[in-house]
Amino acid sequence: MHASTGASWRPLARMRGRIRAGSDAWKGLRGREQRVEAMDKEGTATMGWSEEDGGGYRMPPANMASIVDAPPTPSISISPRRDRVLVLDRPPSNPPIEDLSREELKLGGLRIDPRRHARARLGHYVRARVVLLEDCPPKEGDGVVFTGLPPRAKLNFVSWSPDGTHVAMAVSQELDNHGQGDETMHLHVAGVKDGVARKLPLPTLACVFEEYKWIDNQTLLAAVVSKPGTAPPERPRRPQGPRVDDWSREEGRKAQARTYQDLLKDVHDEDLFEHFGTAQLVTVDADATEASQVKPLGEPKVYVRCDPSPDGKYAILEHIQKPFSYLVPCGRFPKRTELWSLQDGKLLKTIADLPLAEDIPVAFNSTRKGPRSVYWRPDKSAELYWVETQDGGDPAVDVSPRDIVYTLDPQHASDAEPEILATFDLRFSGMLWGTDKLAIAYESWWKTRRSVCWTLGPGTRPAEKKVLFDRSFEDSYSDPGAPIMRRNEMGMYVLAALENSTKLLLEGQGASPEGDCPFLDLYDITTAEKERVWQSQTPPYLESLEALLSDGPGKAIESLEDVSMLKVRESPMDPPQFFVHSLKDSAERQITDFPHPYPSLKELQKEIVRYKREDGVDLQGTLYLPPEYDPTRDGPLPCLFWAYPREFKSRDAASQMRGSPYRFTGIGATSPILFLARKFAVFDGPTFPIIGEGDDMEPNDSYVEQLTASARAAVDEVVRRGVAKRGAIAVGGHSYGAFMTANLLAHCPGLFACGIARSGAYNRTLTPFGFQSEERTLWQAPETYMTMSPFMNVEKIKDPLLLIHGEDDNNSGTFPMQSERFYSALKGHGVPSRLVILPHESHGYRARESVMHVLWEMDTWLQKYCANAMGESGGQALEEVIAK
């Protein structure tokens, strides 16, 4: 489920929207069958498919498959006028393997679909309709369904016009059974009253970086293919020469980089990157019908960002330029940031001309030299701001100030110098704007986990700063909340403060030892007094705020009685539903009525379990039990742990309760919770905190000791509760959780019946410039790297281990080679093990065939090595549970 209100109102990290699921599809050739290697307990190695396996993709039990195939919940978006709801229907969550089999170009850290001139594997929608808010919750057939779209239309990048009268979208077609259809994207605009979508007279959209932006209520700025129909450059038959990377002339300059994937490899890759990345920017009216009404802006370039000013008169344009790099992804290529006039199409000023950035230190809080984060002030018709580092981007340099924020009026850009707005001694991380009298700035420092929130009056230069909050960002209990944003008269998002006051609305998760209890506070930034104006009514429900609804363009908040919110209500058995909530009288109205996505597990049992590690650190995990299961009556079940370690600098922060027992349980396509359908107990997310307190101690210095202590405590707890039996508990994880799984089998022999490790990295010498939250390099902490690497401790592993990896994993550090080399080491030491390589899959698995096969592999492994370990008495109890 997804809801939006035309733009996000969450600040900083909370501005990240929920990912819209879906897929882009092309009916191509059938994908290769997955490669499977295995070694059984007798030490006999097999490659490919055994007679027992049968070959090809396999299906898990039907009760698991039916949950995976559940129809996806639509996304909804509230109009800027707050009078309509856009309902977007999604295709099945897991596309066929043919869709993943289509050609992809791996260039500069990106994956590009050459047929569509866009990023590969984009999500999409299959239908859109607009419903009046007063008519919600909508039923099938309600509202105005968008028409005028091509058959088998796929909708991408759907957005409201600033005034909410139109909806724009990039439209392409799914090929039919005869391979017919237009797969490229074209910009369409639909009116919300009649729902008729019209294709604008533009060439194909170029969607590798930017696609389009609304300039005002009627005009759009779009990136289109500069030379439609031009074939991409072909690779020369004869190599042009050896590839040479020469660092001998850099005079000691360091170029450290983590293990990035999909980098450029040669001159031909450079040519392809430039071909597919290059776009022509154009402006076009939403009512345009002729190509002559389209106006070009600038020359074709590799534009990575186009951002119109709030008044629509200017634009920030950023483009990548040569020389490209084979060491780092395109985000570090030379970049030029320019200020352009949209009225006469002229370049006004170059804000930044950044060189290739191969030498950014690998330590956290490192950044690029020169101006960065160039944006518009949303509270001004047109005023730029950006930040520049004073430490050369190196956090090891001790300097004050460390960052300076500048502003610039574009009307005087040609002859005026930027003004200093504020300076910061930590790393500047963002700004929320309100008026000339009020803005909020954030800075933070990873090493100490410190976060400082400042208030300032940007109308004076330099602005005087006052500390609003100074805290550890690890400490969830002390989180005061984040400011809510509202739409102003220009359709931009600014701080939601009461009119003519110094009071802000702060929304927070309300973390506490009892679990999250979201809240809304009225906070006086002058006196630090706060008033709790709303809080989630738990139990049995969990409520959270999604957006401000009483914020139509130009509508100020005069009192709390003016405030209405979009909120979400859920419970362990009830899926999230959206409500309109008034603060005036607490009246509410439900606007969605989504069905339960998997009724067979509606009655699942869920409990957040709290227990202690032997060193006194509080741990927690979510224990799921099958419907109607009773441990006293039915006895223990085979149990699956699924976890992901996390690093902390504070024992107190590591011990804090996170999450809510009243949250609805979402079940993903490869979620361990699916194994409730197989009558397993599932201990999801048992915490494995890795703590390093003090300046001289890093968390990973005692990684193995803390990891194993957490595992033993978790096993003791589920056994104490009678839901699991020693020797019949499996452990698994994905990515860093896979790394954890392998380490637990190496350092806790016999504690787990078996392990499942998906898409992990197991040899830390192959990620020598840091991994996860580890800042130190292999040469700075060689013992830590070696001790933490399961590959270096493979001789200690005796328990069965299933390895699964996507053949096209693009995640930093988790090359498929990690699983292949680790499996070779396991085979060499006679460990019962199995390796599954999934064709065309990346770090996460998407194709329906892949997802189903992964579940079959996991189920087969767990039945063989975990369920069978229940023994005769346990097996009899289990059969009774299954029969019931």
C-alpha cells in the first residue's frame, strides 16, 4: 500500500517515499534455468539438477504460493486541492522471468533498458482513476477511469499538476503475443474531471535520469531523446588497445572506493553511457497539440537533474560531463550545475563545475568537494541555496566551520556574490524552510551518532542559530519528532507553523519500552513547551500520521481547529486503512477499505518478545506462531530465525524497544513469515546488536562474541517458551543477514540445525575499503576483517548451509562470486551445502519463477534438516498440528 499527497512532507530521511511495487515487462526469450550445485552429507558433489530435483523451476506448497500470488494493494495519492483521490492499480507483484530476461546495459553503476531508453526494471501501474474524496472509500467502478491510453498501457512517473486539475504520466505499452507495441515512454496528460489522457507532441522520453517536471499549473519541463531512431554505437570488432589505468602521476593522492557494481569498463561502455544518458530538455504546454509548440532548452547533454523554481521562471540544470571513470559510479563523474532562465532559455550562471571525484574518503561523513545539494528555497519565489565543505570532504580533517550554507538571488546571479546563511561544525544534512523568520537546519556526525537541530531566521545574513534539539540519533526514546510540512501558495512544502506564532507541529513515532505510539505535538520553539494534540489509540490498533490535509495552496494554519490529517490505522489482523482525521473534534472518516491480502494467515499469532543477553543488553524479536497453535497442547514446532545485525555506539540505545506489537504483518514474496503456512514457528528480526562504546572501541572489534551471545540468548528464549526445541532451530538471513548466518554456523556449532544464506558476502578481504557500518579498511583492521569472514573460518562449519544468490546482483560488495567461492570452500571441507544461482535476478528476487523456486529450496532444506530434527515425539506432535 502506498499513499502520497502530491509531494512528501517528511523531512530528511523520512522524505523517502515507500517504494511502489510493480514491474516493467517485455515478452522476450525464456530465461536460463537456475544453476544448482549441492554436496550431500556423504560428501558427494553434484552439479546441475539431480534426478530428485527434476530440473527447471519448482513450486512451493500451494498454501505458500497462494499468499505470494495475492493481488497487490492499489496505491493512492491525494490531490493538491485535497478534494480527489488518485487510485493506481498495480500488476502482479512478481513478473514472469521473461520480463527480467530482456537486455540490460550495465553502465556507470546503472542498469539501463536500451529498448525503452530508461532505467531497467521500473515499476509501473496498469490503471488509473480519480475518485472524489467525499465518495471514498471507492468501490470497483467508482470514479473517473483514465481513457485515451493505448492498449496494455503501462503507467510510470505519475504526478499531479500543482493545482490538482491534471495528472501527468509516462506511458508505454506491454508487447502483445505477436511482439507488437510501443515500449518507449511518451508523456501523457489527463484532466481529472473527464479522465481523457492525451499524448503530448514530444519525442520519446529519456528516462535514464530525469523524465519530466511540472513548471506551473499548465507547463512541463521534459527530458526527451535527442536523436530519436539513432542506433546505439556498436562495439568495434577489433579492440582499440589495452585498458590502462595509470595512477603514477597522482603524487600520493588516494582513491579509495567500496566495491561498486556495474561500472564502466572500456571506451565502448563510455559511448553507450553517453548515448543513452544524453537528453534534450524541452518545455511544453499541457494542451499542446503540435510539435511546433515544443520549445528546446539548452543543448543535448547527460542531464541528471532539472528543477524549476517555485515561480516557474528559472531552473537548476545539472549534467554529467567527461572524463568518465572506471572506478566509481556516475554519481561521482564530473558534474556541472547551472542556473537557467525558463523565460528566455538562457544560461545565467554556473553554480558548480565539479571535477571527477575518485578520491572521496571511504569514512562516513565524507563528501564531495565544492558546492553540493543545490536547491530552491520553497518559501521564496526564486532563491537558491547550497552547501560547501571546508574540510575538503574529509571527516578526519579538524576544522571549524566544517560546512557553510550559501544563498543566491537568481535575479542578480550574474554580478552578485553568494551570501553566507549559516555555518556548521558537523556535517550539514538538510534544511526545512518556513519563512524569513523561521527555518530548521540539521547537522550530524556518524562517529558519535550525534544529531543537532537548529532554528534560524534566514531573513538575516548570516543567520543567528539556536539549538532546538541536540541528541543521539541512535536514541529512539528521545526522538522529539519531525516537523510536519504544508503546501504554500506556490505548491511547495514549508514548515507547518501556527499563523503568527512560534509553534510547530511535530510528528513522531513515540518509541518507548512498550513499543511505538505515534504522536502529534504542538511545540513552541521559543519556550520549548509542548502540547500533545494527538496520539495513536493503542491497543488494539496502531495509528500513524501520513500527511496534512488542511493545507490547500496558500492556506495558513490559524489554529488547531483548522487541522485535518490523513492517518493510517492497522492491527495485527487488519491491513492498513486510510482515514481523514480532524483535530477539532477527533471526527474521522475512512477513505479506503482494502481487503486482507492473505486471509489464510489472518489469525496468525504475533508477539514482540523481550529477553536479555548474558552481558545484560536487552534484546527483542517478533515471534510468529501458526493460527490456532498452542504450545502447551501441541508441543514445540520446528523454528526459523531470520535476522539482520545492527551496529551501535551505546548499550542503552541497543537495548531500546523498536516497533509495535500492533502493526499489521506484511508478508513479502520471500518473507520467512510464509513458513507459518508450513507450521513453523518464526522468530523474525531477533536483535543482534553489535556495540562498541567509547572513542577507542568499534562495534566490530567484538563482532563474533556479541553475535554468538545474542544467538544463544534467542535460542534459550524460544526454548523456554516451549515453542521450539533445541536442535530443530534453523537460522537465515538476506545480504548482511546471510553473512551473519554463515558466521553463526562457524562460531556456534550445533546451535542451529541448518542455515539459509541469501545474497551475502562471506570474504571481507574482497571488500577491503569498508562494508556495512565498518569505516576502517582491511589494512587498518586486518584482524577484524579476517575474524569476521566466514570464508576464513569455513573449517569450523559443520551444519548444513543453503546458499542462494542472484546471478546479476548489483548490490555493493555482494558479487555472486562471494557465494560461489564460499560454496567451493564448503565443498572442500565436506560441509553439507547447496548453491542456487538465480538467472537474471539482482540483490532481491522479483520474477515469479525465481520467487517460487527460492521458497521451494528453502522449504525443502528446512524440512530435511530442521523439521526432521524434531525427532519421533516432536514429529508426532507436528503431524497433529498439521492435520488440524
